[in-house]
Amino acid sequence: MKWYCRVGVVVAAVLRVSTLIPAPASKPCLLGYYAHCPFTPVSTVICWAAAGAVYRLGKKKEKA
């Protein structure tokens, strides 16, 4: 897998974790606590899907 695909997966994973970190916010997230992102479960799933898509594209290019 190319280096930029690995970087993309790592960045998406870091963003996924950062959405779950409790932080001062103007309103609670959908899970009921004050998180870094008010749409915590949704944004976490989106980051998870982005990491998976980048990983799959990297593996697909590796085979070609």
C-alpha cells in the first residue's frame, strides 16, 4: 500500500477518536455527554467508513 493511503487511514482513525473525546461544548452530543463533536455517533461512523474506503482503495491499487 502506498504511503499516502496509510497516512489517510491514520488521519481518519485519529479524527474518529477525536470525535469521542469529552470537551466543553455548547450542547451535548447525541449520546448525552459534552463531546468534541455534537454529532458524535454519526461523525464517528463517517470517519470509520472513510478509513475503510481509503484502505480498500489502497489495497486495490496495490494489486493493479
